[in-house]
Amino acid sequence: MLGSTYARQLEDAVVMYKEFLGEVVVWLIPVVVLVGLALLVVNTA
């Protein structure tokens, strides 16, 4: 019984981690694009 609850907690943690990772990727893409554009503008000016 104890093992199954631990496995369940581990499973929930993995699901939460995957959701968090998805959020990080979604937020990181526009940040990287904006930083890249800023560097491009600064370097060409």
C-alpha cells in the first residue's frame, strides 16, 4: 500500500514537472526572440 502511494506521488510530480517545462518553453521562446532582435538592432546600429 505504501509503495503504491509513493508511486502515485512520483507520477503526480512528473506530470507537474512536464507542465512546468511546457510553460517555461512557452515563455522562453518570445524572450529569446526579443533578446535576439535587440542584439541585432544594437549590433547593426
